[in-house]
Amino acid sequence: MAAVAYAAWLAIGAFGRPYNFFDMKIYHGAVVWWASGHELYEFVAPDTTLGFTYPPFAGLAMLPMAHLPVALAGLLNATVSIAALAVVLAALLRPIVDRLGWPLWWTVAIATPLAVAIEPTRETLGYGQVNLLLFALIMADLIALRWRSRRGTHQAENDGALLRFVYGGAWAGVGIGLATAVKLTPALFIFYLMITRQWRVAATAVGTAVAVTIGSFGVVGTESRAYFGSVLWQTERVGAADMTPNQSLAGLLARLYDSIETPGLLWLAFSVLMLALGLSRAANSHADGDELTAFTLVGLTANVISPISWTHHLVWVIPAIIVLADAAVRRHDASRLPALRPATGPYGGPPGVSTLRPPIWYPTLTGLRHGVAAIGLYLLFLISPIWPYEHQLPEVSHYDDGLFGALMENSLALALIVLVAALPWRPGAEPAFHTDRMARTAMLYGRR
């Protein structure tokens, strides 16, 4: 474990960038400015054109750090974020390690530094961003759905009201609602909940987001009116679309057209296509009983269609790697089970009699492509080849390093699009809803 942590530290030094809590300094400066009696959205960080871009609720949540030095605030954010990541990994990996018979604490101790080393996590921690905390809020709702599906009605009735509320998953949707109130892109999870007819969870998420937003109006009305009246629509506050760290579809198209701005109609057309593809695949994953992959597809889709998706926003590749690795193991294990095959042909035997002898090479190769995809995806986000080919218009064209350089500069965005289109789900892996469909499917397969 110590060796893995040390290797992760070396990888961050080799492939990461110099980090000095740049974004945290903006947030800290903004709340200090605000606490001094000034308007929150009038703050501009020294030597930059950047200010506070989050909704007022996020400002209220960050306000206590105005009393801390900026370095301490950054370290505290990094510590809490890593702890949240470890808890999320424990929750996501537990069904897998239980099936494989591995110790959970050992697996999480290995997985956490590996996850910290890749681009989205190290950028989040190094810049003092909040992405891992929002990721944890959304994943908390996934855990709530899992608990609700596994909680028997009779058992719940014998528990106290508090235990029934917590372990019964009645609070599912609160995490998504809070994340949406902090940053608007998690609202896509609410649409997913609606199209999969998880009405109670969707209503909880909407109610939480609305209640928090209205509450913010009541506490800081001036800032709320300023944000929703003007700041929200000032897209130039966050940077130019073609900037290399913007690995969304909009950034990809802007760089392909070698333009500072994204071609609007083309982006809209492809965004609608990716939205439909991502949500439909997430709904199918949900229907087949794999809620983790469904949530992952929604998160990846949000990264793709958002006008700005900085590399530290791309934390949804973490569960994508887990899904790919688990899919490889599941397919490999399944191939080792006896399979009925026709007697005629290469295996011989009397006509009409089946044999249980699969080809010798079949179990070895089954799941190989998913395993290679998981390793390749991890290495891509570990090395993050976009930075050696970073360009900025109008000074330097995005084609200055030729076609290969353009491909590398857009490699993370291309990977996200491929994941939305091709990330496999695992039928029956983690159903997070009550239904008889899985039972009917199991009975049908049992009769074959």
C-alpha cells in the first residue's frame, strides 16, 4: 500500500502540473471580500479577470473559510475531498470485493491513491476545487437507492424511525439536489430520475434544490438576484471555449474549427444527439439492474454536453474505470462455467447429445477487451497527454503540432464521447429499485 501511494505521488509529480490552490485563492478572496461588506459577484481576483461564478448557496457554504488562511483552507478542502473519495470508493467497490472475496479496507487503500493520481482528482485537489465533494453527494444518493432496494419492509418496520429513514434510503435525492444548488450541471441527474420513473427520488432532488435556492434568496437576496439575473448568463467569466483544459464537446469543436468560439448550431445538434444517447443508455442500464453504470453514464454525458468541462470536472471516469474492470472480471468468470455446445463439429460425440467442453482459449480471452479498456482509460487520464500540446488562440493555432498534436489535445474529450457511446453495463449487478422484472428474467433464463 505504501508503495502504491508513493508511486501515485511520483505520477502526480511526473504528469501533473504545478499546483498552488489557484481556484481556492479565488473562492477565498471572494468570500473575504464578501464578508467585508462588498458585493460577492463584483470580486475580481488580483492579476486576473476571474471572479466567483457559483450560485449564492455555494458562497454561503464557503463563507466560513473567510476566517482561515488560504493555504489552510486549501489543505482542509484536499483532506475532506480525499476522505470523501475513499468513502465513495468503499461503497462502489464493496459489492465487487464481496463477490471476489477480497478485504475491503485493503482494496480501498490501494484504489484511493490510484484514483488520486489521475488528472481529474489531482487537478481538483491541486486547484482547491469542489468536484469530489459534489461527486460524493451524488454517489450518496446511489447508496441510498441501494439501501432502499435491499431493505426488507418487515425488517424496516421493526427498527426505529431514524434507522428506517437512514437505512431505508428515504433521503435519496437530497445529494443530487444539494449538488444542483451548488453547480447547475448535476440537474441532468434529475432528468435521468424522471425518465426512469423514479418519481420520489426526483421529487426529493427538485424539492431540495428549490428549497435551498429559495432559502438563499431569503438570506442573500441581492447576490441571488445578481446571479440569476446576470452572472449566470455571462459565459465569458469562465474562460474561452477553445482553452485546452476544456475537454467538453464544445471545447473539442472549437479547437477542431481552430476558433475561440464554438460553432453554435453544430454544437447544439451534437449535444442533443449525445444527450439522447447518454440518457437512453443510462435508462437501459437502470432497467437491466446496473445503477452504478447508469449514474456513470449520466455524469459522463453531463461532462460532454456542458459548454465548459475543465479536466478537474471529469471525475466520472473513476466509476467508469471500475465498471470496465468489473465487466472484465465478470465476463472472464462467467466463461469458466460449463456451457452447452453442439456435439457435432470440432468436439465430436453422437448426434443430438450436448457436450460441456468449451474451447480451451475461450475463458482466457473473455473479458480481455474490457480489461484492456479499463487499463487504457486509466493510463490516458494518468498521463493526460493534452498538456504537451496545449495551445491558445489567437497566438498559436490548435493545429500547430499537426494532426497528432490536435488528437492529443482533444484526447480526453474523445474518450468521454466513446465512453458515453460504448461503456458496457452489467445486467443485474446493482439493481437500485423494487421490481419483479429481474425475478421474471431470472425465471425465464432458468427455464432455458
